[in-house]
Amino acid sequence: MGRLLLAFRGFFGILFHGKLSDELAARLGLARKAAKPAAPQAPAPDHVDGAVEILSILQRDARLVDFLMEEISAFDDEQVGAAVRTLHDQCRDTLKRYVDLVPVIDGVEGTFTSLGGTPVAQNPALVKFLGNVPAGVPQGGLLRHKGWLAKKVDLPTPKHGANVVAPAEIEIE
């Protein structure tokens, strides 16, 4: 009688629940397969970390954050201009070292640009239309800004930590 009861319990357990109960599987001498642990997924890139890292690099190579956080209203235009010229060169060189930037539209600003058949026409994130924009995608217009596309980004691994742009510096005497 015991086997008949086990058969019914097994039949109805599978029919209604899709599996045998742990107790029934143990009484029948069936071992459950251990579930394979899921392969660990690589963490998604953290855009905040990338932004902090590029700020960190620009601070390290050109002291950009120091300049931007400085109150410059007390300085005359000649002093600011002289500082900006050096800062501009250092920042441009640093940016070129780590980010390969290309124009979204390689055209002459201020001239008519046709979008027909270009990848720009299919990707609305690549173009911002200004002025009297008709419904749908316009065929073209005056190019006001070429735009920039990061073709390749090659940032080093952060050295300080996720949110540290530049560590404080303390000189020991």
C-alpha cells in the first residue's frame, strides 16, 4: 500500500506543482541536482567613475579643477588670459592622450549641411536641431556646431578611489 500512496503523491505533485516534494524525493531515494552557481557578471561600467577619473587626470596634468574652483574676479584680464593659454594647451594635450574625439559632422560651420543617407539621420542622439524644426527629421540645415563623438576612450584604472579627483597633499617637514 505504501508504494501506491507514493505513486499517487508523486503523480499529483508533478501534475500540480511541476516537481516532487523534498520529502517524497528523499523517500524515493532521488537526489536533487545542485544548481550551478551563476557565473559572476562583470560590473557595469560606472559613468561616475569615468567622469571622476577624467577630472582627476585633467587636475593632475593641467590643474584644471584648481583653476575652475579659484575665484578669479580679483585678477585682471591679462593675468587670466595668460593662465588660460597654458591651461588650454595642457588640457587639450591631456584630452588627446586619453580620448579619441572626432566631429559628429565633419563640415564647415555656418554652411548648409544635408543629412540624407548619413548615420546622423538615423540616430537622433547625434544631432540637436535648433530653430523652426518641422515634424519628422529635417533633411538638413545650417551647421552651427560640428559636435564631438568619443570614438575611443582609454582611461587608466583609478588610483585614488571612486570619488577622489585629487588627494589632499601634506608636506612633512
